[in-house]
Amino acid sequence: MSEINQLKRLAEKHGLRIRKNGEGYMVVDPRTNAVVSYPQSMPLDAIEQWLVEYGEQHTEDADD
């Protein structure tokens, strides 16, 4: 269970949340109540990779 908690903290750093659905997990933007991850349902390792790439992309955008 610690892995999911670590991923939830990582998501919170970006203003996002992780939600579980019947098929896996998804990343949600609570401001718009929309799923922002693609595909919508993924295993935890794919969620982690998605969040890492999201963070890298937004860090690069901030540097420009």
C-alpha cells in the first residue's frame, strides 16, 4: 500500500489525484473533475511513469 501512497503524494505535487476504478488506476484533475491520464485505466507502474513524464514536461515548460 505504500507504493500507492507515494504515487498519490507525487500526483498532489502537480495538483492531481489518483483514483481507482474497476480496471486499474487513473489520474484526475480535481479542478475540472476530468481524467487526464491516457489511457484512462492503467496499472500502478504505468501511473508512475505517466506522472514522471508529466512532471518532466511541466518542468521543461517552466524553464522556457
